[in-house]
Amino acid sequence: MIRMPSAGSYAAFLLAAWCLAPCGPLASATQAEPLAILGTTIHTMSGAAIENGIVIVADGKIQAVGSQDAIAIPPTARIIRAAVVTPGLIDAHCVIGVAGYLNQDQDQDQLDSTEPVQPELRAIDAYNPRERLVEWVRGFGITAIHTGHAPGALMSGQTMVVKTAGGTLEDAVILPAAMVSVTLGDGGRSPGDKKSPGTRSKSVAMLRGELLKGLEYQRKMADDDAEKRPAPDLRLEAIAAVLSGTWPMLVTADRATDIASALRVAEEFKIRIVLDSAAEAYLLTDMIRKAGVPVILHPTMRRAGTGETENVSFETAAKLRAAGIPVALQSGYENYVPKTRVVLFEAGVAAANGLSTEEALATVTIAAARILGVADRIGSLEPGKDADLALFDGDPFEYTTHCVGTVINGVVASEEPR
């Protein structure tokens, strides 16, 4: 990993360049007030867009959505107006809050390189809800993130889904454990490390070996005789959760050959997987669709052109969508400053390369929520769902548009235009 040249001068430069203000308001039940959010256009992501619409929010939930002519504004509600209103945006894969903006040892907990297989590592034990990067992306309308251990080891740890507001982790968390992160290809190989796989075939063999150990552990733990059961093993418990279907494996793989290997392993062990990054997924659309596997596609703005990403394409999201494959977008993992991309811009690039506005918006709202298994709470504007909204002064995908408000759990968490 590339490190900053010094702990002082470069960090000060970044602070000045980003103009990061102190962290904005954090959502909590005690701060909630009734809101009436009026939008010239409201994209609910549960049906057609509503012109001259309104969203009524109370007690942290959406109470009503519809036309301004049909819904009365509660007398105690604070009225907020915006040109465009959308569900709160979802970053479908990042390391925000586990990796920090300083890029120094004390805020880099996204990857432990001491062992190639560590599925027992929990993102929840490393996440910092007050990390400046959390505040930064919140200002762009991102209200939830799927974050955790980064690609870079065969099995690097667990991921989680959290809101981008909350004074404590308990306030922010949606799913304390979401997936187990696996890397196939160059990112998961360390030829100079005797503990790590040095080739693609060794990577897959080691992965299969761990899954076989998990099956044996499951069998022994199911023994009717308690004295014959093995002692609890955190690593095998995590693998058993994958095998039982409790968690899917998040498989980072860019080359078509590694994607195909991941699909074969999933079929062999009857486990759920989510493909991550998947630069060459457009070469295997039939195989991916038949397997019923969703894709959290690489950031379109990633540094590419060499190695495993030499065949990356801005049109991949549109090609996957056209093939009937569930697809979401991510900011991914940037190993150098500024440490994260903004997923709103990723969706804008996808919208300029084959996706319609609604389709692009879906990749960072409802489609992302479905892939992450949290669509019952977030991802669309419907009565009963969490009141997470993003407010814009124009088309969200236009470069000159600003996010002028972010609402999380019914609380205005950001109002500084970005």
C-alpha cells in the first residue's frame, strides 16, 4: 500500500484542499422532527417519478409519498424544497469507516496481511462512525454504505451495512455482518509469501479446502453427542455461515477466468456469491445470468488500463442490465488519497454510457439495497421505510448539480451544498 510522505504537511494540504468542515449533524431519535419535503421531481424507485411531489416524514419513517395536491402538510412539519428528491444513495461496496482519510497506520484497518485466510475478522470491530470520510460522502446524499474488509487476501474478513450517520455504531448499523470478502486473481495472490497462494489454481484450491473444512465442522457440530462436538472456532463459524446460506461470499474477481472459477465454486458448494468489481463480466453474461449471481460492478472511475483491469469498460453496467443481471455500483477501494470516490459520480458515468437515468439511479438505490438484502428498509421512497433521502438542486447526474440536503432516519444530517 502506498503511504503518504509525511504525517504532517500532506495531511494539512488535504484538509485545506477538501475544505472539510466539522462533522455535520448526526441522526438520532431525539433530533427527529416532522418534515414535509417538496420536490419538483421525486424519484421514488418504487414506480414512476412524481412531478410536484411531496414526502411526509415523521418518527424516522416515511409516512406518505405522492402529489402535493393530494397530501396535506402536517401543521408542525418543517417544509424543505428541492428540485429533485431521491432515496438516500447506497454505496454498494467500499471501505469507508474502516479505512480513514489520513492514509496512515492508525486509520487503516481494511486489510490484515498477516494471513491469507481470516474470515473471522469483523468489520464491526474496526468501523469508526465518526471518520471524516463518512461525513464527506454523506454530504453527497449517500446515506448507507456496504463497507468492511478490502480485497487483497484470499479471505480478508467480513463486511457490514451501516448508515452514514449516528454517534455510535449501534445507531448506524443495519447489518452487523453482511458478507465474507474473498479475492481471486492478482489481488489475492502473494507469490513471495509462503502462506499465501502464488497462482490462480492454488487460490481456488485453498478456497475449496477452507469450504471443505467448514463442511466437516458443520457435520461435527451437529452431532447429537455434545461431548463429540469440537470447540467453537471463529474461522470455521464464519465459513459455516457461508455454507448455510446465512451470508454470501463477496468475490472480488476481474478476469473472466477468475469470475468463472468463482461461479464453479459456488455451484459445487451450493453457496450464494456476489461478484465484486468484475471488470470482464460482460464476457460471461450468459453464465452469470444462469447462475443467478448479482454483480457489484467496479467503479467506472477506477485507475485502469493495465493488469487485470486492462479490459475495463464504461458500458459494462448497461450490458449487464440488458442481460437481466442485477447490478449495483460502488466507490470501491482507493489505496491512496483521497481514499474514496463518490458513488453518485460513478452512477453519472454509467448514465452517460448506456443506462437510462432511472436505471443508473437504481444501481445506487433500490438495486443496491436488494443485492445487500436491506430493501425492506432502504432503497426506495415508500411509506413505512426508513426516512433516508437525498435532495438536489437539479439533475443528480449533471456535473453542475449540488446535493443540497441529506436526510437520514428522518433527521436532516447535511445541508451544505456539495
